[in-house]
Amino acid sequence: MLPSLATAVLLAVLSPAPATAAGPVCAAPTVPGAERQLAACLSDLTTAGTVATGHTDPADWAGLTSAGARNPRGVPGIQIDGYFPDTSTGNTTRGWHHDAQFVLRLPERWNGGLVVAGSPGVREQYANDFAISDWVLAQGYAFAATDKGNVGATFYRDGARPGDAIVEWNQRVTQLTRAARAAVTQRYGHRPRHTYAAGLSNGGYLVRWQLENHPELYDGGVDWEGTLWHPDEPQLLTFLPPALRAYPGPAPGFAPESAFLRDYHYRVYWDLTQRIYREELDPGYDGPAEAGTPFCASGTPACDADYDYASRPAQVRAAIARIALTGRIQRPLITLHGTLDSLLPITLDSDVYARMVRDRHRDRLFRYYRIEGGNHVDGLYDLHPDRLRPILPCFRSAFTALTAWTGRRTAPPPSHTVARPASGDLANTCAL
């Protein structure tokens, strides 16, 4: 159980990571373009080992997975921590006070593949360690992840123009993918045979964007409830203000069955998310103030609960256009989204993105699985095991399906809603 999940999630966003233990130094490939890198040979690259050695930060992935999730362990190899040149300093990992940090893990027994991820939310580079890194490393994949170039609840301070911070997210994933592919080639003597993008929430958005814009780098990707950005489609700035105004009543566009999650999401996600992303994309709304007034009542001057995207100046739409998705994927993509997602409601996010893909006539490259009972973070399953289900095991099934699709040309099941089983080990099993 996670009785202080809200606190854990906020700490994961706001708290600096502890300094990482040095570990045994070993010969490692050079990460092209890195301003600094530090390598260690580790007996276990999974969180079962890296928590003890200080080569990950559990606060960075707090709340993202259920307590019952079982992960593999015992994968020896090389871990490289480092950063690319950057001017922002929000990421304090290792005491570096430098953004654009990355982690690259190279298992001794390599299967020829590489998985690249960007962090969810505004978390740091270790946020995917439990949900993605452990499992793919045990399959033999090399793994690379980035902090996206800016972190924390004041990420909007990075950049000069509205949207700059999020534009950088996409650039940093592209940069890391190229660098990781080169480092993998150095380490193992040949280029990766397959490179996949994977991520959840903002990390899922990054998967979509990469497959739309850089198909030369990837064989495919798994998008775990990615954020949708488009100037003419539903997005955070259109559905969160009505939810804030309506609270504690029903939130427009959100599944009625998710009402039991409303209070938690209002306190932990809705207000903070609206204010910081609005500040990034529309800083003029509240004048010289920064990210509005927390939990302001409707009617308060410049209150984010009253934000009306449709009436905002054209430059706001232009800022969102800089980070917009199109649906024009150019490599196989599997999207997962929970029907009870109470941060990114499914009807206003992935349902819309699926339609965008169809409109672009990219159906043959796309599979969309709506996960009945899935929520935005699996940690809430521990509080509501009778009503929710974790998406992590569905992600693993989807990743396996993707590799069969791109490797053996075995098509995954058609897009559909994955029913929630009435019983069984939901924390570890999911059949698509």
C-alpha cells in the first residue's frame, strides 16, 4: 500500500536526487557529444542492484508502479551517467547541477537491441528505471534515458520563448538516441539491429513525436498514455480548467467511473499541471506572476481555473504548434491508455490521437489498446485494487508484441479494449 502516495509523487518531482556512489571504474565507450560522463562496471544494472549502489534514485520513480510488480534482477554490465552541454541547472543528480543528464546501461549479454526513453512528468533520468529499464535489460537490450533537458515544477524557466522547454524535450531524446546508438556500436562492435522508443505520460508523447519526425532512428515504439499536444485538438489547457472549475463536481470529459479518483487528482495533479504547463505555453496569462495562484477559486483574477484557451492570443496556439503531434507516424507504434485515466482522460487524449493516425492513413503502422480500469499511475492500484488495474504488465506485453511485429513480421492483435480480469495477478499479467 502507498498511504503517502501524494507526498511521494510530489517529492519525486521536486526533490533533488542523492549523490550517486562511484562504483568500480571500468573501460566504457565514449558517448558522442557528452560534456561529461562517468562509467561504472556493476554486478547488477537493475534497480535490485542500483538502489544499493546509488546508481538510481527511487524517489524519481515513486508512485509510477504498483507495489506488487515483480521485476527481474541480476543483469551485470556497464552504466554510464553523464550530461550533454546545456545552460539550465535544475537537475542536481551527483551534485552536478546540470540539465540534459542521461543514463546509458550496457548489459554484458546483449541481444542486439537498444531501448531509448524520456522521463515522464518533469522527473529526472532514472524515472523509467523500474517500469522500463529493469525488464528490457533482462531481455538483453541496452537502455538509455534522458531527463529531457529540464526538470522539476519550474521547468518552464528554461528557454527564451513559450514552448522552448518542451521543444528541448524532443531534441534531447533525438540527441541521446544518436549518441546511444554510437556508444552501443563502440561497445559491442556493430550497430544495434533494432532501436525502440518507449515511455509513459510525457515519455509517451516523446515516443509519438520521435516516430513522426525521426523514423530513421527507430524500428518502432510503445506509447504508454502519452500526452497529446495540438493547437486544434483537446489538450491539457482545454480540459484541465473546466475540471478545476467543476470540482468537487464531475469533471467534463473524464470517465464518470473515475469519480472516486477526483479528489486525489485535484490535489496532486490537476492544479499543479495546469499552472506549470500554462506558464510554459502562455506566460502572459497572469502577467508578471509565475505559474498562477495555487488552488485559486474561480473568479480570482488570473485564476487558472478560469483559463479559456479559445480566447487566448494567436501566439499561444503558435507555441503549441511548435510541439504539436500530427498522427503521421512513420514506424510501428503501439499505444496503451487506461479507461480510468484521471489526468489525461482517454476520450480527450489517446482516442483523439488514434483518430489523427487514421486520418493520416497510418492504420497499418498502429495498434491501440484501451486498458479497462487503467489509471495514469499504477501506484494508485494499491489503494483501489478492486477498481483499477496496473498498466505495467500490459506495457510488457505490448513491447513483446512490437518486437515480434518489427522482427518476425508477426502482426499484433487488432486494436481493442483489453478487459479487466475479475481475478488473478493483475500486477504482473496482461494478455492483449
